[in-house]
Amino acid sequence: MTTGFTAAAPRRRVVLLGATGSIGRQCCDVIARFPDRFELVGAVAGSDAGALAEVVNRFGVRRAAVVSPRPGQRRPDGIGAGIEAACEVAAMESDVVCVAIPGAAALRPTLAAIEAGRTIATATKEVLVMAGELVKRRAAAVGAGILPVDSEHSALWQCLRGERAESVARIVLTASGGPFRERDPATFATITLEEALRHPTWNMGPKVTIDSATMMNKGLEIIEAHFLFDVPYASIGVVIHPRSIVHSFVEFIDGATIAQLGIPDMRVPIALAIADGERLPGIAAPVQLTASSPLEFFEVDPARFPAVGLARAAGETGGIAPAVLNAANEVAVAAFLDRRLGYDAIVPLVAETLAAAALVRQPSLNDILDADAFARQFAARHLEPGVMQA
Ligand code: MG
């Protein structure tokens, strides 16, 4: 006020894509706790205009849009509708765009933000899984930064800060192993929706919870890590760590390993990303290692969790293969959530769709969207009972 001390840093202007979902609400928590650090200037919701209006009023958001308004739901004044309106909010003037719209729907708004040169903090792994090559190419061309919010990738980012790329021997993602880590695979056909939704450590939305049970989530995260950190697939490992305390680790060429630990709380990686890597006080309590020991780690059994190898192979194939993998998995998981597909049929349906897709290298956005549409149609058609038995 009166001194010559450096003025407080200006508030970081945040645009939040997916403001009403699980990650979006936690991002709002962080912003609300640090009103002197963050200003929520733009918000996009998938379909819930009512919940979005609450966010708009609470934070005085300047621009907002809902991608697919629910039929019959009244849309408050000032909230736009449709994908173009969402892209406009994504591209508006800001310091960081937090991407938390689940699934493929995040792709176009994220690309709009990148084309406008915005820094992306992505919690939506599909953005890099579907379009990693394209997103990286465009971000490099315009100088847009990409920061991770996914907890494992945030951990890797923290482990890699200040290190040289040539010092890295291997990055290793940890996985809880989900609810079926020890279940007899011979009984996988009888797994119910309720059993699959019971995640042992993280409280997340239903799609990612099922992906954690099959470990397709970790497969998608291998692809995400490849693009975020420019590490070859052969140098990306996965281990099962049931307590979800070690969020991932990096092995260096000199034999040193650096890991990031913490209680499972997504507000830590969210805050770190929207603050551009700066640590804010009191986001979560530190992990109590004396209470949480022993820290156990196990190899991934490829027969129990075939999704991990399938995703890794799709990543190595490159081109549109990861987009096909992702879309087929979305269809299969939605069908399982709808009780139209058995748990043990999810990954085989994804593999069948991948095998049927024609490879396109260096895909454009249209190639990616075509591959996504192909995979959705193929997988949906092969859900039909007559086709399944054929
Ligand atoms: Mg994760």
C-alpha cells in the first residue's frame, strides 16, 4: 500500500472447461480458497446449465458456455450454448485453461485454447491420447504450454523439475490396481457394476473408476506420459501400488530414484498446475509415512490386466490408433455402466475395434474425429447380441 515493496503478483486468470464435474468442482474449491491468487474468468460445462450458472454467480465469471444443453433446461442469460461458444470461452484472454471436460468432448475446446496460445493444464487424458501428435505440434508452433493435472503426471512433472532429459532412464506410473487386483480372473465374467464402481483409494467419476478397475486408465496414462514428457514407450513403466501414496516416480541414469508422495487428493495437482508450478500453502495435509507404511509395490499381471499392453501397443503404433482405442473404450465402458456389456468383454471389444481400424499416420483433426466416429460405430455395432455371438 505505502511501501516500495514489490506489488503482489497479479491474480492468475483461470478458464475452467468442465466446471461442474468432479475435477471442476475441486478446481473451484482451490480458486475460492485463494481469491487473491486466482480469478475465474471463463467457465464451460458439458450439459448442466443450472450448475454452471451457480459457478458463474459465485465467481463473477465473465464468459460461460454449455456444450450440449439438456433439453428443456432453462439457460440463464449470458451463458452461451454449443461447441463454438465453448471454443470461444476456451480461447478467451487468460493465464491458464484448466481442461476437465471428460472424454473426447474436450478436444476441440482445448485445441481452440492452444491455437490462441493459452497455457493448458489438462486433467483430461483423452486430449493427449486422441490427439497427442497434433496437440504437441500445434502447441510447439504457437508456444502454448501444456501442464499435467492427472495425479501421476503431476508427480512426474514434480520429479523431473530441474532435471535434464538425458538424465532420465525411466519414468514409472503407479496404479492402485483397482478393486480386482486380487480377484480370481476366472470370475471376471460375473463382476457386477457395483463391484467395479467401488474404487479402493480414489473417489472419481464412474468412467475413470471403471477404467481404473480394468487398468485401461493406466494404459491411457502411458500414452499421455509419452506426449507430456517426450519419453519413448520402452522407457515408461507401470507398477501396482495399492495405497496410492506414491503417485509416480522417475529412475535416473545414475541409479537415483525420485518419487512424489501424498495423500490422494486431486486438489494438490490442480493447484500446482493452475499456479504454474508454484506451491500454495495448506492444500492438503502431508502424508504420515509412519502411519501409511509399508509402501508396497507389485508387478502388473498382463493376463489380469490386458488393457495396459493393448494401450501401450496402440501408443507405439501411433497415428489414429490411440484415438480408436479411446473411443472404443468409451463405448464399452458406457455399455458396461448401462449393464449392456459384461465386465470381461470391455477390453476384448476395444481390441477388436483396434484390429478393424485402418491406420492413418500423422493424422489431422478430421482424421482423428473420423477415427473416433469409426471406432464408436464399430464398437456400438458389436455390442449387439447377434453380432457379439457371431
Ligand atoms: Mg491418473
